[in-house]
Amino acid sequence: MNTIRRLESKAPSGFQLEKYNVSNSTGVEIQVCYLRNVSTDSTLWQIDNPLDQHLPDLVMQLCLIILFTRIVMFLLQPLRQPRFVSELIAGILTGPTFFGSLPIAGFVFKFELNMVVEIYTFMGLTYYMFLVGLEMDLSALKHIGKKSLSIAVAGILFPVIAGAALYFVPLHKGKDAGSPPLIGAVFWATILSNTSFPDLARLLSNVKLLHTELGRLALTVALVSDITTFGLLVATITMFDLNRFYMAVIPTIIFLICCWFLLRPGIHWIIRHSKVKGENKFSETHISFILVGVAIIGCIADACGSHSMFGAFIFGLIIPHGDLALQIMERIEVFVNRIMLPAAFMMNGLRTTFGDLAYRTRLLSVGLVTVCATSAKIISTVFVSSFFGMTSKEGLGLGVLLNTKGVLSMIVLTEARNMKALDNVYVLVMTISILFMTSIVPPIFYFVKKTTKRFTNYKQRTIERRNQDTELRILTCVHSTRNVSGIINLLQLSHATRKSPICVFAMHLVELTGTGRTSAMLIVHDTTKNNNASNNRNLPRERVESEHIISAFRNFNSVNDAVTVYPLTAVSPYDTMHEDIFQLAEDRHVAFILLPYHKLPTSDGRLQGDNLSIQEVNQNLLKNSPCSVGILVDRGLALSVLSDSTFNEKLEFRIAVLFVGGPDDHEALSYATRMAKTRGVHLTVVRFLLGKDAEIDNLGNEENIEYRNENLSESIMNEEGKEFDDEFINEFRFKTMCDQHINYQEKIVNSGEDVLESLRSKYNDFDLYIVGRGYGVNSPITMGLTEWSENPELGTVGETLVMTQAVSHASVLVLQQSATGRFNTRLQRRKDKYGQNKWASPILNPDYKEFVTGESVK
């Protein structure tokens, strides 16, 4: 201290001596002194131009860590690594391991800037923990099941024991070996018991498992684990100094009571007060009040002897889920995660030297600790999940997911280092363990997911194969309010009864743009809540449109006793929107997905507005759908239905099914048969048969010759396929022979021109046409109609109906049976046919007379 005072006395005029403490890896602590320019003017700032001194250097460091993060993310993108892994590696690369060892590092990382960067880092971590608390929903803990609670408890206790035991494995080499402080075992145990809730939610969202049974189970367990881990961290920090223990515990308890019983009701009052005034969109004042409150609450928590991050986390927890929480996250989530948080990874990397791994540690012990730390939570999860009927692969997948680490683990390491509970070697080994166990999560999970069966299997993926006396589950996708009326009226015509009810999952599809949330999400709306959309003038356009769509489906549900509607909103980019629909269809055991056409009708029946993004979503769904898919070209279906007022009395609705052949036409006829049971619906089934005059062998051009040689022998001339069509039609005619509202006709045609002429002249007075897409069926009946095809998702017959002017007043529904359903149907028909001969009269048997005579004698 005498030396410092002499230096202060000898400091030249206009300069001020600054100092701070630095401790190295061996525990030696030194004081670093430097001179800083000060102003002699009587102004508010003593330091000349503080922004000129610190802001450029801080911005330079942030740009460096963000650049390294982007490079690592690009390199690790094929491995599907989470962002946390890329940021952790980028932070290490900026440190002495790579960039910090270069001569240029001295110009970027200056000693006098360390305090500014640390303050900026802790501010970023404080707001990050506020977002973590804001994202958590404590109401899920009220309904936690025995299965989730057991897996959560086992996933905490076993890693805590393993972490405390692994801490005492000798890691130092040579003279550095010694007995580590006991408090370090608590930090290791806390890190291993943690599962990062935000990172796990983001990972599940990316793999489209966020709202599956496995995803909900993993998130519930992660919620319990994250809260427990943060509680252990706060308790460890509070009890570290036993002399100040009681001085910190009592104020912290008072702080918690005030937050829960005073601050929380105040925030609820602000929300209610805003809704009473009709201000569903909170003003800038509300948002600013909350954001400033985060810093104030953090300072109060720090003054109580706890940590500022603890206060911010509690503040986020007490804010209820709703519009206020969503608006806050939309405002600051990107800035905190992309601009403020990277500084924390940079500070961690600057203090981590991978060179110590070879010179100061026992590599065998490091490998043992890493493997055991990674296996602790996986083994406990697999063991406990086996008692609840989960297979070993499902338990392995869940255990790997629960091994996801995140920023909270890094916070624990940082606090342990600051409290000198862990030296640099122990921090380095735990950093390697965190990096290893998080980086293996995506590869192992994708492997387990690929090699095991779907977590939610179901058999009735088609309308044709399902039991007609069971519930029909339909997933409807809506992009705008203009899609609603046609879809609802088609559902109204689908004959929902108490014996065969309909369950509708009404999904409003919203594009995820570059602003706001950075990950896709699925919002499940409350069916009992009836929002008045007219009061939502201050809401964004997407929210207002969503409220109108949900309100329409709720009204449809209220007037139909045999229909159950579950409204949802899916926010996702168009490139992966079909995956969200796939996952929801499998999770909800849906048999039929109903999609709107990507073009909208005009008043004269024409179609306009070519939305290529929606068209791509429809095409992706048709490629790999787990169930049947229908595309509705709505050209006034609502007007056709409602023109005769009610559904119960004078409804006259005419439906036509154009049957060419194939599994898709089977599906179309099966759905139309169900609709024909609705009162007032008249169904006409037209089967087109190939005439004898069809000039198949005289097709002259090269394209038709190629068609004949490659496709004709594989589809229409396939006797098995024709037999299936005949059996299906015969079964349909037998079941509906007594129904006067169903009319069956057969039309002989020789080419696609004859089909088109029949539509124009004879079959042009229907309100709705239901056809199969004809996927995999190349028939000479439709020859010539495919030459000008522009919309393959409609199929040949479907696009012909859409483009034909004679039927431009009618709506068109195009159906495609899923590939799995097509295979199962064909397999089942083969099984039914196996071992059975064609029926023949016994009188034609030559032994019949002798058999009868013999029986008579006896």
C-alpha cells in the first residue's frame, strides 16, 4: 500500500492513478496500476470523453466475439449444434487459446477496459435471467405428474452425488496437486444437475418436438431442474460467507415476500387496468417501466446479500404469461441474446487456457470425469423412465435431451471462479465437460429418433381405412380470414354425429419473420375464452386476424354438439412450416389434413393471388404427409351452402365425385360417402372407364410412346390395381344401393378430351367436386390433360376442374391418401384375397350330382 500511495502522490497533473486486482492460475494475486486522463474542469464527468476511451474498444471486442460466433455456427451447422456450443467455442477462441496469443490481442483486450466489460457482462446476464424467468410458466408445476416429478428428482439427486464425488478426483499434475476447497464440490454438483430450460425449448422447437408428449415431459423436467439449480446457486452464494449468512438470509426472504405479495399484485393491476381501458397493446411506458425495474430489482437483491441475477429472475417469474410478457420478449430478446450475452462468453474464454490441459492436468482423469459427468443424468433418466413404461431408446433420448446445458451453467462457473471456490484447472475441466455433453445431444438424439419408432403411432391414417363409428380427427390449416368460411362449411357438411363425432384442430399459420421471436412456437388457445375481436384495435394485424379466425371456429363449435374444436396458432417460417403440421398431425392422431389453395377466388369465379410460399407448403405436405391431405379450392362454397338458409331443412347441395382409379380416388369417394349422409346433400359418382376405341397403340409422338412403354404397363394395365378399383366400387354400390341421395354412373371415354367434353356438357351443375390427386396413377383416360399442368398439387383431374370455365362456379376438393395408408390398404386387400378362389356355382361341379345322390341315400 505504501508503494501505491507514493505512485498516487507522483502522478502528473491531469492524470489519475487507477488500479485493480488480478489473480493468476496459481492463486497469486497482484495489483495492476495504470494512469487515466482526468478533466480539470468542474463538469459532471472527471474523465475526458469516457465514450471515446471505452466505447470503441468495447464495440471492437463485441464485433470480434460476434464474428467468431458466426464463423463457428457456420462450421457446425451440418452437425446441428445448438447456439450455446458455438458461442462457448467462440469465446474460447478469442482467449489465450487462439486469438489472445496473437500480438494484435494487446490492442483489442486492454487492462483498463476489463472493469467496463465485466459490468456490461453482468448487466447482460441479469437481463438474460430476467428473460429466463419470463419464459417459465410456474402454473405447469401445479399439474406435474408422478412420472415427470420422479424423473426430475432422479435427474437432480444422482448428478448432484456424482458431481460432488467427481470433484475429488485428482486433476492436477505434479506440484499443483493439492486438496481443493470443499465449497467447489457444491458448484460442480449444481452444474451437473442443471438442464437449461431455454436451450432445451429451442432445441425441441427446431426438431419439431416442442408440443409432443416427449417434448412436454422434457420441458417439465427441465423447468424443475432449472429452478432447483438456480436455488442451489443462490443458497451457495449466500452461505459462502458464514459471518454474513444471517445478514443475507433475512433480507433475501423479505425481498422474496415483497416481490410475491406486493410487486406481483401491482403488475397484475397494471395489466387489468390496461384491459379495462381497452388498451390490449401495452404502451412504451409500460415496457420501459418493466425494463428499468429489472435493473432496480437487481440492485435491491444485490444489496440484500444475494445476487442481482437472482432478483431479475424472480422479477421475470412474477410477470404473468400473456401479451405483456410477449411484447417484452419481442423487444429485448434479440438484443440481449445477440449483443449483450456474447460478452459473457468472451470473458469466460479470456480466462480459459486450453494449453493448461496438456501441462497441468492428468488427461486420464479429465477423460474419466468428462465421461462420468455426461453419463450421470442419462443413466438416472433411463433407469427411472423404465418404471413408467418407456422403452430404453425413449429413455435414452430423454436422458440425452436433459443433458442440455446453457448459460446458467456458465454463470455457475463464473461465480465459482469469482469466489475462488474453483481454480482455473477445475473450471477448464468443467468447461470441457459442459461442451462435450451439450455437443453430443443433437447427434445422439437424432440417431435415437431415427432408429426408433415414432413416439405417437397411430394406425387410422386415412379416411378409407378408419372405422366409421369412431371419431374423425381433422387438422385444418388457415392462412387468412378468407380461408375460414369455405373450410368451416366443408366441415359442416362432413356429417358429425354423436356416434361418429369430428374433432377439429384449427391451426392458424403465421409466418415467422426476421423480427420478434427467433424460434418457432405453437400457441394453444383456450376454447372457453371468448375474446371480442372488435376491441382489439391496438393489436398487430396478425393478432387481430388470428382473433377473428379463432372466434369463427369457436362459433362453429358452439352450434355443433358433435364437433370439438381446438384452436391453435403456429408461428414458423414457410420453409419448415410443413414440419410443424406433420408433428401436430402425428401427435394428435389426425386422419385428414385440410389445406386451402394458394390462390383466392374473385367474384366471377376466377383465381388470383399466386402465393408461392403457401404453394410450397402444400407441396411439401403432399410429399411426406403422415395422413391423408386435402386441398380445397374455395369458389363460394359458403354461398352455396348458405343460399338455402339452414342446414336442417331446405338444404340442396350437389356433390360430384369423378372416379378414375387409384388410392387417391378411393379416399375421395370415402370422404364423399360420409358427406352424403348429411341431410340435403346429393352425391353423384361418375366413374370414367376406358373405351374400346381408345387409340393407345397408335399414339404417334415420342412423348406418348415413352408414356406407353414406361407408365401404362405399371398403372392402368396393372390387373391388380384394376381389381382393387372394381372391389372398392362394388363394395360402395352394395352399401349405398338403398340410398336415394346417391347416384352412380359410368362414363366410357377414349381420351382426356372426352373427359373434358363430359364436364362441359353433362357434369357442370354441381356445387362441389371431390377428386383424387391421382398420385402414382398415369391413365390414358386423362391423356392430353397433363400437357399444360401448372399446379401438380391438384393432380390432372383437379387442375382440369379448376381451369375449366364451365365449372368455374364450383368449389373443388382434391384428396391424396398418405403413402403409409396406401401401402396398408393394398396389403390388407392382399391378405383378404390370399387363399380365396373366385366364387363359382356348385351346380357346375361335375361331382355335384353324385354328391347329392349320395346324401339322399344316406
